[in-house]
Amino acid sequence: MAIYHLEAKMVSRGAGRSAVAAAAYLSCSRMLNEYDGVQHDYTRKQGLAWQAVFLPPMAPPEWQEREKLWNAVEEAEKTKDSRLAREFVAALPIELSRQQQIELLQDFIREQFVDEGMCADVAIHDTDGHNPHAHILLTVRPLTESGAWQYKTEKEYLCVKDGDERGFTAAEFKTAQAEGWEKQYPYKVGKRKVYMAPSAAHAHGHVRVDKHPKSTRYGRQNPISARWNSEEQLVVWREAWATAANRCLELAGHAERIDHRSHAERGLEERPTIHEGVAAQALERRGIISDRCELNRQIKADNALLRELKAEVKKLAALVAHTVPAVAERLEKLRSGILIFCYQLSHIRAGRASCQKALTVYKPQLTRFTNLARQIKEKSRERKTVKAEKESLPAWQVFKHKELGAKIAELTEDLEELRSEKALLLQQFDYAEDAGAETFRKDIAALESNLQKLDEQEQKYSADLESTLHEYAEAKSQAADLDPVELYEARQAIRPGYEVAANEKLEQVFGSKYSPLRWMDAKQAQTRLTNDSAEEYAARQLARQKQKIVSQPNRKRKQEQER
């Protein structure tokens, strides 16, 4: 069956490896490493099923020949511990045909690596037809648009300006120097070596000890390389392989799926097996017991036993869950939840009604307030105009003065009435005297926002209530074969405890806003929704009938004794 295996490792000179050697191995070919002059020959290796080289658009076309590609990589790396390539070994789903496996690899490599600017050398190995796997060798240096290798890390100089220290690359320093930044060099200060800017050193007459400026220890890493080397990117690649493989399995009509997550992440209790490897399997074929294979056999046996035990526990749990005490407890838990939802919905609906009532009051009063403010403004403007006209009249126009004076008095009286009405309106809503229409609008907007929130809460709790009622009905239907009298008595015995717990929870949540009357209404609503009254009445009737049947022989026996 399909298994998940995607092993990632680095090809590094520090570990004694060579990119040319790795490429020769995966392609089962002979290649010369021009860096050290060693020729690597894997032509006798068996099991090569398919191989190809994938290049991004900016790569030189001659790199399609893998020997030139990996010798170019070896030439670009100068240090004895350089990282030369990144290698992935991926298990291919055995359910897929060879062509489907090749298409899976091609799509995965193009989407995840080549489109990112990497060169990829790929081969499928399958020695015995039961272990198809792919070797993917990737370049680790990004390429420029012209096809040249970019830097992995670039020297970063620590420069100073006005007491601040900042790192600049050689290209950045040209601009920074014009802004007043200076490199720091080692100078002899007494018996110590101190890094400082040349201007500060010359002012004190210090002598430079070394020509190398101060820099960061490892330099500045290329952001593209940093992303490729990150743990987060490895997780992305691992998930992408599982997604690509599962997509191919689905298109091919297979039900098998693979998962890149660990057993712990998936919540599985079974122990994962370990990778056995070629050497261990070769020992087993020769009749020699391998420790790794033996450990896997033990893990598989333990997992099989664990599955059997879990199945038995599941059966026992199902039997226990269908006993009268268990069913009674489940029903009372659900009933408690229904009570809480009924109370919350009642509280929300009361709040919504209050908001709607307030809005029916506020909105007309806002119109009234706006009209008053407009009238006051108009009357004030008219009074000002009339007053100015009166002041501009000559004294000898006595009758006109009297007419305008009467008009001013009338306007003044109207203004007092309008202002008094406005003050009463503001006093009604407990607003300050200088409050304006904006205060009304803000309060109306707040009420409308609260109303919307309450509507959303009502929808949520109504959906939760419907779900709980559905679960409650299912639990009652599953308990149809139990003795109704025993179930009723068991529920009545534990009901007070659940009701007290639900009541306390509501008191904690609502605090001073908790209402005992609303709690009683919630209990009535619950009884109506679950139709418990009729069933409880029927159970009590059955209990009385049973009591009569039990008491009749005792009564007859007593009568016979009296005779």
C-alpha cells in the first residue's frame, strides 16, 4: 500500500560527499568530478527506471547534461565544507503505474523547485518492483536573470554614525557613506584593540592595527537561500508531496491516501514503524535477523494488539452507554443544555425588544430635535436681521421703530419657547444642554449596532438549541427499549443536581442581570420543546400500575390471615 516517505538531506563537502558523485549514483552513470579529479562510476548499479534533468528558464542550456551542471556547482563552491546540493528521497505510491509515477514527479518538481529557480536532477529507482522511489538532487544557489550563480552569503560591514551601528553590504555602503556612515577598523588604544571609525581615531591620534573592517560573523544570507534552508519551507515541501501524491491516487481511482504528519500530530496512538533500509532487508533475505526489521515486526504486532483492544473497549463502551444510568445521565446533560439555551434566548429577545422600543422613541425625537434646532437657527438669524435693520433706521421714523421692536419681541418670545422645548427634550434623555443632533445619531447608531449583534447571537443560540434538541430526540429514541419507569426514576434522582449546576452557571455569566423569573420561563420552554410532560405522566402511571400489581398479593395474603 502507499506509504509516506520523504527524506531530506544535504550533500556537503564537510561530510565527505560530492554533488557529481551523488548525480552519478542516481543516474547509474560514470562522471568525472573536475574539482578533485575523481571519476565516479556507477554504471554497474541496477534498478534505474527513469531519469531527467529540469532547468529553470534562466539556466544555461548546456546544463541539461548533468555532468556539466554538477561540475558547475562544484566550481562555484570554494570552501572545504561547502553545501553543494539538497537531496530528497521520496517513496512513490506502488498503486500508480510507472507513467503515473513519472507524471507525479514531474508536476511536483516543476511546481515546488524549478518554478522557484532551482535546477533538479531526478531519477526513479526500483530494483525488485516492490520499492519504487525517487532521488531528487537540487541546486542550493539561486540564479540571476542572466544565469549566473548568486551569492549564498554576502559580507556585511558594521558601520557607525552618531553612535548608532548598522550593517551594510559593499553595494549598500556606497550610498550609506554619502549619508555619513563610516566603517569601523581596529585601533590600538593603550594595550587594547578597539573598533572605531577613522574620523574618531584620527581625532585622538590612535594607530590602526589591521586593514580589515568590522563585520558580522557570518555575513548576510541571501533571502532566497534563507527561505530554501528554513524549517518552515521543509514542512511546506513535505505537505506538498503528500498533497500531490494523494491527488494522483484520487485521479487514478485509488482509495489509499498518505499523510505527511506524525502519528502524534494526527492523534494516533499506534507506534510508527522505522525505516529499515536496504542493508537490513538484504540481511533478512539471507536468513539473518536484522534488528531494525525485528523491531518493526514487534511494533506491527503491538499495533495489531492495540487495535484489537480498542475494538473491545469500543464494544464495552457501547454496552455501558446503553444502560439506564448512562442514558439517564446523557438525557439530563442535554436537558441542562436546553435549559441554558432557552434562558439565553429569552435574555437576548428581551434585550432586542428593549433596543427596538428605544429606537422607536429615539428616531422620532431626533427628527423633532433637528426641526427645533433648524427653527432656532432660522429665528435667530431673522431676529439678528430685524435688529440690524432697526439699528440702522433714523430716529425720526418712529412708527417703523415700533413695528420692528414688536417684531423683535415676537421673535425673542418664539426663540425662548423653542429653546425651552429643546431643553426639555435634552432633559428627557439626560443629555447635556450643549448636546447636538450628533449625540442622538451616535446613540441611535449604538442601538442599531446592539440590535444587529443581538440578532446574530439569537441566530447562533437558536442553531445550537436546534442541534441539542435533535441530539436529545435521538437519545430518547435510542432509549425506547429501556424500562420507562426505571429511566424516569433514574432521571428524577439526578435532575436536581444538573438544574442547580445550570442555574449557577447562568448566575456567574449574567451576574446582576440574572433573573429567577426568566429561569422559570426557561424551564417551561424546555418542557414544551422536549414534550417531557406527557412522557413523565405516562411513566408515573406505569409506576402506579406496577405498585398495584405488587401490592395485590400482599393484600390477599393479609386478608386470608385475618380470616
